[in-house]
Amino acid sequence: MLKEVPQNELVEKTIIGLALFYGNKSYEILTRLNENDFYANNFRQKEIFKAMLDLIDQKKQINVAGVVQILQQNKKLAQIGGVEFLYELTEMAGDISTADYYINILQETTLLRNFLLSINNMINDYEKNGVKSIPDFIGTCESKIRDITSQRKVSGFDSLNNLSRVIGNKLQTSYGSQDTITGTTTGFSNLDKKINGLNPGQLIILAARPAMGKSALGMNIAYLNALKTGKPVAVFSYEMDGKELTNRLIANRASVPQNHIINGFLTKEERLKISGAVEEMQHVQLFIDQSSATTIDEIFLQCRKLKEEKGEIGLVVVDYIGIIKEGAKKFSSEHEKVGYFSNRLKELARELNVPVLCLAQINRAGEENNDNKIPQMSNLRSSGQIEADADIVMMIYRDSYYKRIGSKTDKKDKVEGEAKPLDTAIQKTSGEMGDPTQIIIAKNRSGNTGYINLLFFGAYARFDEPDPETERLMKRLDS
């Protein structure tokens, strides 16, 4: 139990005195504080503060007479020490220019008080109830502390001269070509141009139906980003462990079929290719979470720890949002759960100033209600909150997927510029039978929507950009 709770009665009195003395000029003082900034045991200051807020709500002048009237109505005037105490406070007021100084002290004191009380409550809870799950308990405590420390910033504003200087410096150091992007690379130049790369603080959603290749594309982006930037990339996979993902990456980089690697039936040439791929991987900072029971709070903890150890993170990839573990927090519906995780992942992107690429599934309703089967944002599972939180929403479409399962697609009545099904005959031009794929940019908060073409090589779990001749053919078939 805390022996002494942090509080500063003198500062509280000074602030109330300033507000009373300067009347309506003190609106800024009153609107930057709330009643919890006044310690509960300092009953008098808290009640006077609340009375002044009542005057603002009633659009009345802030002065001693008005506060007296409110306190009399609430039968609190005698309890605070009467009119004499109010005039005593006004005598403590200095120049109004000192308000910022005292407000900052009071808010910092409130933060410290709430922080210590929260820790004290955690200790009491531990002593009373014990711990059933250490990760859940730590995650819950971390979340409570984060909620408190996030309040520390007094103002959320940044001045135009500071913002323009930062952005101006960044523009001056860019190369100025059409290929320049502000973010880091996805590994696919056409996609980079379309979305301006992966930028810090962004939440990027990559969605598709099952078996469309979203995990493969997510890992392609993760690996290529780490390879080309040299920065650490964190991957959280809930359906494959580290060994499975590494097998995929070796197949990807060596152009050796996955089944050959799994079965171990390798030719001499394939073994040489694998050796080269493994050598390349020794220099790539890709970190794969090995736990299949990772909660959203543990994702935060792991990423903070990685950033502390490495100094920065280039990208975080989560595969996928629908099966992140709930942990101690329970939800009444799938919609509520996915919405909560989406919001938290956006918080992670902002807190660590890193792009977060999160995979998501598209529901079957999109196929049933859409003749051409091309996904739209409304087809996202629990799409409302995901759509609101995401800076970019990308979707994968492969026409051959539906032809393989015997589903027809209608190519009529397409809107110009939107994604359209491609004829799978294009595979014959790609050498190794790459599967034509469209990456649809359905939302781009800072740029254009549209789509780009890729080729998917399922045997290697790899996406590649088509060569110029294939790209021209794909566009012609797509028109």
C-alpha cells in the first residue's frame, strides 16, 4: 500500500486562483484540465473547479459571484470554506502567463499519482487472486500502464513551421524521380509506386480468400523488405511455425519446389541453389515469432523488445488478424474482436512508428453476390472497423483459382480502371507457368486506388513482377 499519494495542493490552489481572478480569460486553463487532476482529498479545489465548469456550460461569466451561486445551489459553499476562501485563492493568482507552468506541474503530478495507484492495484490483485497465466497478467498490466502513460502529452498539436521543416528536409534529400517513394519497399516496384511504399505509422491490410496466396505474399513482402532495407522485420504467424515459414522462404529464394524440400529428394543443382539461398538468408534480419498462442498484448511486448534490442523495426507482419488469441480480454462477437485487434494494430504502428502489414480473410459472401468474384472492401470480415483503421487495403485476386474449383466468372460490365479477371492463357508466356494475379488497392488514404499485376508461382510460394512483354499482354487481356 502506498504510504503517500502524490499531490500538490499549492499548485491546485494557484490554478483555481488564476481561473477565478482572470474570469473568462481563463477558459484555456479550465478546458485543459479535468476534475481528476485535483486530488480527491483536496475537496475544496475540486468543487470550485466543477462549479466553474458549470458556469461555462450555462454560458455565464466566470467570477466569484457566479461560483458562489453554483456552490450555494449544490449546498457546498460552507464545506469549501465560504466566500472568504474564494477571495483567498484570488490573492494567490499571479500573471496569467504562468498558467502553462502550473498546468504542466499539475498534469505531471496526476500522471504520477495514477501510475503509482495502478501499480499498487496490480500488486493487490496479484496478492489477492494470484496469477493463472503469466503472459495474460503481464499483458493486462502493460495495457493499463500504457493507457496511463499515453496521457502524458499535454498537447497533441505540432506547429506548421516544425512540420514544414521536417517534410521539407525529407523532400530535399529525395532523388526527385518518378520512382521515388517516401516509405520502404514492398519488394515490388509497381506496387511501391502505387501505394508510395510502406510508411511508418501505417496499418496496411492484405486480404484474400483462403488459398489465394495471402500468406505467401505477406512473407514475400516481409523478406524482400528486410533484404533490401537491411532493417529488422518482425513476423507473427498463427498457422505456420518458424520451420515451415523458413522452408517456404528457401523454396522462394532458391526456386526449388516446396515438396522437394519437404521430401528431401533434391538434385545436385537444387542443393546448390538452396545453399545459395541459405547463404543470403544469413544476412537478413527477419524475426519469426514461434508461439502459436500469441495475444495482441504479447505482439506489443515482442515488438517493443525487438525495437529496444535493434534500435528500430522496418516492418511488422501479422498473419492473420482473425486468429490472434484473445488472452484475458473476452469479446461478445467476432466483429467486436476483430475490430479491437484492428484498432490495437493501428496503435502499434503509431507507437513504434513502423508500418504494420496485417493479413485478413475475405468472406464467402463476396463470391456469392459478385458474378466476377473480384473482392471489394465490403467483403472483408468485420470490415467496418478494419476499413476505418487501415491506411491501405489491398486484396488478392486470381481468376485461375475459381476456374480450378469450377466456378465461372463474368467479365461483362466492368468499370474502367477497376480490376478484372485475366485469361489464364497468359501462363503460357511466363516460362515457368506463373499464375496471373491482381493486387487490388481498394483503399489508399494517401494516394490512388487501382491494381497492379503479379505472377504467382505456387510451387515456390513466390510472387514476381511480370516482364515488360508479359505485362503488356496482361494489360491487353485485362482491357
